[in-house]
Amino acid sequence: MSMPSDGTGATVEPALGTLPETAAAPAAAPGERPPLRPPLPRPVLIARVVIGVALSVVALYAPFYFTPENNRIISQALYLSIAAMGLNLLTGFTGQVSIGHGAFFGVGAFTTAILMVDHGWTFEATIPVAAVLSGLVGMLVGFPALRVRGLQLALVTLALAVLFPRLASKYVEGAGGVALLRPRRSEFASLIDGLDDDQWAYFVCLVIAVVLFVLAWNLVRGRMGRAMVAVRDQEIAATTVGVNLAGTKVGTFALSAAYAGVAGSLSVMIDRIADATNPILYLQRSIEFLVAMVIGGAATILGPAVGAFLLVWLRRNTEDLIEGKEILAPAIFGAALIAIVYVLPEGVVGGVRRLLARLGRRSSGSAARPGPASASDVPDDSNNPGGSHDEGT
Amino acid sequence: MQLFVEQVINGIGNGLVYGSVALALVIIFRTTGILNFAQGEMALFSTYITWKLASESDGFGLPIVAAIGVSMAIAFVAGAVIERVLIRPVEQARSPLNVVIVTLGLFLGLNSVAQLIFGTDPQLMPSPFPEGNVELFSSGGDAVVVSKDTIGLIAVLVAECILLWLLLQRTNLGLKLRAVASNPDSARLQGIRAGTMLMLGWGMAAAIGALAGSLVASQRTGFDGSLMQIIIVYAFAAAALGGFDSLIGAVVAGLIVGIADALTVQYVDALEGIEVIVPLGLILVVLVILPNGLFGRRTVERV
């Protein structure tokens, strides 16, 4: 177990449970300890700042430029990216495949809707409650995950997604006796003068998304993140170097579910509905999250956001691509998914990162510098999120 | 008592359907290590083909048994082609999640193309079995009555399982298939064409799905694009319960799920509408106690 020392790779963070504090020391020359994270080259740093500022300006100006309908769609992409990020923490970084995140999303959505419709809460106050409740449900699901792994776990979570709408339709009664809640439109009104309702909704989503993405970014770069990656890559080895397996898994499950719950809560604001009448709706949601994560780039920070926007854009453009043949939209959508996986097996962010690394290597010769690893400093070996996949064959 | 027996028999009928689809999942999983989310929609598509071939009014009016046979043959070829064209190139990227995305893309695509070609209205599938009921035996004055449909379904699916078992355990081809499943590289070194075997595995799975789908559709008063949605969930459940690499396990687990479901529907009123919680809860309990399922092999992991 030594620090990977190839200077050409895009990122050189150890992946396999090598906690740098212990592993870096023997690999380094005596007396000097290499910095944990080599400083970025100046052009990369400048490029990052420029891109960051430009993106912020675009994000802040966008709601005033677009129509309310488009703002709604962008907000959908924002809450979708939060949920995909949650799944990414669990599946991308920790290697626990879940097809049940739609259920956590639903818990969040119904928490918000019930609190608003039946108890008269204001929308903004329900978000933390939704996060905590879905986090608790996630924690409960995390315990079987200590025993059940790989595909079996995927199946357990699948069961969750199938069960949720049935449970909801049995125990939730909205208008007309069906499990469908619609908080009044006025309750989502803008809290700031000068902002229209759709713009306000957009900013709520944007702020929460940014906060949660920064949180995730910090998390995966720290001790917890290394533990997560270690669990993904080699569970047994991780425990032998002192990773708390149960804590990591259950904690990640809870956090990941809380992300999905927040996304569900926000979806009530954007879509103005919490609906459990369609028995496979939450399964479809789970699939959406998974798709957004994989096409964006699993185990990257920007991946889920890129994937979510790509997904929403694709869906929007496949919907009315063929006049009068709307039924074909899922087929085009499915074909597009397959095409993306063909062309960019590591997702969009993974592909861009590889491209940049190649360009960087060409321009600076084979200098022992890490390539410009775009905005996310995470281990590159994200190709095997389903950690223990080969069991049973 | 008589009601109980009838429900158990119905449960066995449904359970064999779940078990068959689970068998298809397990065959694909064993040979390629992939969880095929598109299995249900592949079966749906084949079911529509069967219907098109057999229907008197909208189709070619073939006898239903011939129609099922032709449809299974088409499904076999299509399954092999899907493996070669769509799955294998992506699989070489060594990322299981990417293959999952491909099967999900297939799932969406097949469902919508099927509805585009064959329409969204419910269709009626002719039954290959004679109409009417059979009185099995009477217990204390009450006769146990089961429809011939159900008995036929049970007979066909049991025969299918036995044939499959014979194929895998008693033939040269089966030996090769199992060799590839257990270790593709070693199998290649022995001169087995691993790629061909993988295509065969997918073809077999697709054909099994075609049979199960057609038979289920013939039992319903009409089927549409949502035919396989619940069946596939139960089949996944059965595959997980059976341990994912055991063919016998898949069938037994399918039966357990089917019977548990039928009895819950009949006897537990408190769970009306959420009967699905029983098989799913059962699976959760079993998996927590036996993480490799009822029949799965324990895996030794090297670090």
C-alpha cells in the first residue's frame, strides 16, 4: 500500500484505503513530506476562478432572462441535481447501489406537502423537517445494507421504491380521497419584493443546491470521504486500516437520503404537487437520479449537476421532437442514454477531465504535475462504483 | 380449507411466472454478471409479437401454440443480437453502472416502441389452454376448483424448468455455458467460444421471457404496456431471494413469493393495497439473515 506515484495521471489521490497521513510518509524521501495535494498550476487556478465567476454571473442573471416556464424547468434540473448528488455520495463514492432513492424523495415531498396542507406550515420551514425525516428513513435502510451487498442491496432498495407509493396511497388522503396533495399556489409566494414567484423558487433551489454541493465537496475531500472511497474499493481492507464500516455505510445512507428528501421537498415548490397515485412514479424517479449521476459522471462533484441538466434538457427536447408521436419520446430518450454511455463511459465530467488531462500533458510535456482536474478533486478510479460486483459469479 | 388450497394453487401459478422471469434474470446474471432491467420489457415485446401472430382480427391468425413458438424463436435471436450489439461494447468499459444504464435505456425504448407499433389499447391474447374449470378433489363437501388455464400454465412452466435443467446439467452445451459463467477466461483457454455462449445465454433468457409473457397475457382479460411492471418487480425479488446465481433458487423463490402474495391478498385485509409488502418484507428478512439468498453460494473474498 503505497501512494500512487505516477505524475501523469489526472489526480493522484490514493484510493484504496490509503489514508495519506500514514501512507504518504514511507513513500516520501526521508525528512521531507510531499504536500498532500500538490498546488495547482497557476493557469489552472486562474481558469477556475474565471469559470467560477462566469458561472455565478450566469446563474444569478438567468432567472431574469428566461420565461417563468423555463425558470421552472431549470429549477427542476436543480432539485434533480441535489437528489443525484445524494445518490452519488452513496453509489458513486461509497459503492452502495441504490434504486430506491425515489422513495426518500417521496418522503421529503410528502413531508412538505402534509405539513403545508394539513398543518399550515410555511414552505421554507418544512425543508429541514423533510431532510431529517428522509434521513432517518435512509438510516433505517442503511442497517440491512450492512449485511446485504451489491445487487441484493440494489434489489432491497428497488423494493423500497415500489412500496412507497402503495404505502402513501394507503395512508395519505388528499383531496378526493387519493394520495395527491396540492398546496395552494399562494403559499409559495416570493418572500422578497421585486422577485417574481418563479424567480424566488429558482433562487431557493439554487442556494440550497450550492450549499449542499459545497458540503458534499468538503465531505468527500476529508476523512469521511476517504473512508467512503475505501469502503467502495475494498471493504475488508478498509476495516483493517481502521475505517468504521457500519458508521460509514449507515451515515452515508442517511446523508444521501436526506439529500433526496430535500430534493423532494423542493419538488413540491416547483411542481406544486406531491403525487403517489402512479405506482411506478417513484421508481422512475430513482432511475432518473441514477441516470443523471452516471451520464454526468459518477464519483465526481460536478457530475450530478451536469447530468441533471443534460437529462432535463434531453427530456424536454425529445418530448416534442416528433409531432404527434409523443409515445416515442421515451424511446428517443433511452437511445440517447445508450449513446451517451457508448461515447462517454465515464460520464460527461469524466470525459472532459480525461480530455483536459491529455491536453495538459501535451502542453507541459510530461512534467510531473497533476493534470488540470477541472473543478473536482476526487479519485479518478471511479470506474467501479458497484464495488463488490463480481460476487457470485 | 378449500379456499386455502385454491389460493395456494393460484399462488403457484403466479409464482411460476415470477420464477420463470427470475430464471431469465439469473441466466443473464450468471453468464454476464448483469442485472437486466430490460428483461420485463423484452418479454412484453415478445408477448406483443405472439399476439400479432395469433390474433384473428388484427394479426395473422396463427394457432396460438405456433405463435408462441415463433415468438420465442424471434426473441431468442433478438436477445442474442442485443447482447452482441448493445451490451458487450459497453461491458468492456468495466463499469457495471454503465451496463445498468444501457438496460434502463432498453427498458424505456422497448416499452415505448411496443406501444407505438401495437397501440396502447388493451389487447386480448388467445389462450393455448382449454376453457373451463377442473374439480381437483373435495374436502369436507367443498370442492377445490381450479381453472384449466392455471393448471396448463403450471404444467408448461414446470416442463420448461425441467428442460432447462436438463440442458444445463446434462448436455455438452450446458457444460460450456456453465463453464463460461463460472470463469470466462478459463473457459476461453479450454477452447470454448465465450462470446457465443454469452449470446446464447441472452437468447435463452429472452425466449423464456417470451413464453412467460405470452402465457401471463393469455390469463388476463387484456394486456397493455404495463403487463410486466409488477411481474418484473416480483421476479427481481425472487431472483434476490434465490441467491441470484441459482436456477433452482429462482424457481423456488418465485413460488414462495407467489404463494405469500396470494395468501396475503386473500387473508390479510389490513394490508389491502399494499400486499406487496409481504413478499418484499420476506425478502428483506431472508437477505439480512442469509446475505447470499436461500440458494446462493457463499463467496470468498480476497483482499
